[in-house]
Amino acid sequence: MTRHFGKVALYTLFFVLLPLVAFAQEGGAAGSGWGYAVGAGLAVGLAGLGCGIGQGLTAGNTTAGIARNPGSAGSMFVNYILGMVLIESIAIYGLVIALQLVGKIPG
């Protein structure tokens, strides 16, 4: 577990510091907006990944709860829909951030 966490931390540090090193060059293409494009892709991708995991866990646990106690399906369904809406809002926030970043790319 610790070894896996170390790899994730190292890759995260690499992808965070890589744009800083690239833009530090003098005479480089400072006007290019590849950093914004990568940020927009990461915003949508990570938000979608998190939402997919959250929705899968929510749907699985709700299905298991209804299977254990079918009489509570009505009250569990309302909580299920509310949870799905709140989870989906995270993906919408990621999309809004990505659209704002895409708007900053020089054309």
C-alpha cells in the first residue's frame, strides 16, 4: 500500500511541476496554451473518474439495501436520486472549470 501511494505521489508531483519547468525557459513558446489544455483535460477526466466511482458505489449499495429490505425501496430511492444528483454536480463543476481553461488558450 505504501509503495503504491509513493508512486501516485511521485507521478502527481511530476505532472504538477512539469508545466512550471516548461514555462521557465527564456525564449520558449510562452504564448502557447498547452498547459491550459492539459488542465482542462485533467479537470474533466478526474471529475468524471470520481463521479463514476461514486455513482457505482451508491448504486451498488442502494441495490444491496433494497435486496435486504424490499419494503424500504421507496424511501431509499429518494435518497438514491438525491445522492446521484449531488455526485453528478462534481462532474458539472469539472466541466465548468475545463471550459474556463479552454477559454484562456490563445488562438
